[in-house]
Amino acid sequence: MSALASKKDEDWSKVGVDKLMNQISGLTRAVAYKKRVELQNKTDLEAGADDIKSALWTAMAKERPDLYRQVSAYLDRKTQEGGT
């Protein structure tokens, strides 16, 4: 991107329209690919975090039911308060 921004006006006039359109298309594909990969990585991380939370809640409910009830009650209160 910095190479594009540093071009002078006379440099742009030397570039053919077909080449410019091809470069724009390539940049668009690269940006779309990057966003798709970032979204996929985020989704994978969220799925992993959900699995960890589920395992934690299951273990807590079994091993520390008193703590499980306290944390659940706390989260319920915060949800009713609007998350503050």
C-alpha cells in the first residue's frame, strides 16, 4: 500500500488501465482472503474457548457445587443488571 501511495502522478499515467484493473482485483482478493482467514481463526478460537468453558462448568458443578451455585448466581445477577 505504501508503494501505491508514494507513486507520483506521472507514474500513474504510464500504467495501462488493464494492468491497473488487474492489480486492483488482486488487492481486493488478497484483502478478502485475509479477512476470511481472520474470521476463521477467530471462530476456531471461540470454539476452543467454549469447549474450555463447558469443561470448566461441568467440573465445577461436579467437584465444587457450592462454588458453581455462587458463580451462577453472580452471573445471573450481572445479566439482570445489564452486564455492569
